Amino acid sequence: MKHRIVVLGAGYAGAVTAGRLARRLHRDDVEITLVNGDPEFVERVRLHQLATGQDLRPRPLRAVFAGTGVRLRTAWVASVDADRKTVALTGEQGPDGLGPDTLAYDTLVYALGSTTTDHGVPGVAEYAHNVAGKQDALRLRARLAELEPGADVLVVGGGLTGIEAATEIAEARPDLQVSIASRGGVGDWLGDKARRHLHLVLDRLGIAVHARADVTRVETDAVVTAEAGRIPARVTVWTAGFAVHPIAAATTLTVSDTGQIVVDGTMRSVSHPDVYAVGDAARAEGAGGKPLRMACATATPMAWQAADALAARLTGREVRETTIGYATQCVSLGRRDGILQRVTHEDEVTSTVIAGRGGARIKELICSAAAWSVSHPTMLVPSRRRRLAATREAETRLVTT
């Protein structure tokens, strides 16, 4: 009997895990099934581009995994029974539309990612748009296309997603009045140099900033804040945080207070050794004992760790564990500007910053590399040392040109 591996979710973490397992294990010994609700891989880090009218390169999962032995199921996950080792599926969209609604596994890789959260603020679900998923971005795209010149667009949230959404909209539609509201300061986590550049760009793009404005209600044509009163908004874009899907919390798996599956250093569940979790859905410790943040930057190394550990255990090899850390934080500010902030392994900012066109070019390089790693799932991935060396070489070329 083949060992049945089921991977739930084909975002960055799930797709990379499935591809790496296919390369490390023989298809005569294992059966790898990848379950995803969308038939295409979605570049989530580019959804703000999709929302502003740019078309993203299609990446059909069947083409991505052709010849790898990975079986694809285009369906949604309804529930997971971690004790019986089964997954309930719904909305099957396979080529024949058939197949059991229940999928059994010997090892499960849970990579269902995250979605937006409204933090209990009234009106978000009814009136706000977001860029957490492809369909969400397409709905925002259609709504923005309807707006007449001078219309107010408000982005709620001063983190990476909010900044990228606001600058992308303002650059693509300079005829709109774009603003951003944040409970704290916008880009507060950045170093001084990066933060100064960010606010210069916000000023250049004409983006009004409502800092320390706690949104208490979203209405059809405005948001209400505790400090700044009512802020007009024909369109509100909600980017004030992400939350994991509630599926894991409904199982017997040990989860954190955020609903993430608690895993050890090999991305294996601390309560169920036949379950691995990667990406936003996992609560894993990184360098310095800090929980890894939800990000594409952590999804891929988590996928490598899980795939290598699982493959080693199935083949009787030594299981190696590597502490996952950080190197940079990147933010795009439209298509022609950006920031690359160098950070320590523990994610603390340093004084090294590349901003402007150089920052934009490096951010584009990183996004393209992430998509390439998914599109070439069985290709050998360079070591971390080689990847860092290549990044530093690119940075050096940009600084000196």
C-alpha cells in the first residue's frame, strides 16, 4: 500500500510542500494529493495589482504539477477529522466531477492559509472590500472601475497590505482621492530611513493619512472612527489584519489562541504526529523564539522544513531541523517605487535600506522568484546561503547603479 499524503491548500506553502515531496519521494511508494479550491495558483502578494486592473499571469495547477505524480482535487475543505484521518470535501470541480466526498490520509499537510478578519467591527462584511483572495480582488477591481473622478477611496490598515493597496490604487487611478486610516502609525515597524521614504511617497501620490484612527463602524459611504470622526469613502478597502480559517480549531488538533495549529521545529503538530502545518495556518517558533509572522517570506521555508522532515521520516533518514529566520522586509509602493528593509534573523530592523526604483526592482525579483518556485515544483531549490548571496549581489548592483 502506498503512503497517502494529502496537502490541503495550494498557496505558496502548500504548493511548494507538495512539489518538494514529489521530488524527494518515489511515486511507487507514496500517493500525494493536493486539494485546492481554485484550479490556478494565486499569487497572493500581487492581488493589489489585480485589484487595480493589472492582469496576472495564469498558472493552472494541472500544468504546474504535470508529470510530477501529484494528484489534484479542485474542491473546498469542509472539515478535518484528525482522529479518523479523513478530510471532508465539497464543491468538487475535477475533470469528471466525481470522486468521494471524504478523502483519507496517512499524513496530512495543512496549508489552508488565512483570510481577512473584521475584528468585530460592524459594517465590514456588508460594505468593505478586501484583497485577501482572488475573487475579492476582482470584486474590488470592478468597483474601482465604476468610480468617477474625485471619488473617495479609503484603505483601512497601515500594515504591508494596506500600504501596498493604497499606493497601487493611487498610482493606477490618480483621479481618485485615496486615503489610508490606521489604528497606529502607518509603517511604524520600519526603520527611520524607510519610514521617511514611505511618507514621501504617500505625499507624492496624494494619499491622505489618518494615523491613530480606530475605525468603529463601516458605512456605505464612510467609516466612523473614535478619534477622527467620520471619514468619507465611496469605497472602503479593509486590510486591518488576517485570521486563519476556523477548520483547524474545530478539530482535536492543538491550536493557539489565534486558531493556528501548534507545531514543532519540523512543522509537525505537537498533538498529532501524522499532521504537519505550514504557512499562515501554523504556529511555529522562529529565530529568538518568536512566533513566525504570516507572510510569504515564512511560508516557503516552512514548506521546505516540513517536506524535508516528512520525507526523512518516511525513508528512515536523519531528520534535520533548521531555525527559520528573516533577512528582509519588502514593500511595493506602486510599480516604480518600493522599500527593501534589511532585518536581523530575529526580524529586528537594521539601518540598511534600499528605497525607490532599486527597492521596487528587488521586490519584483523576490515576488517573481516565489512564483517560480511554485511553477517549478520539482526543481532543486538553492541553499539558504546561496540565496542570500544572490540577494546581496543584486542589492550591491542596484546601490552602485
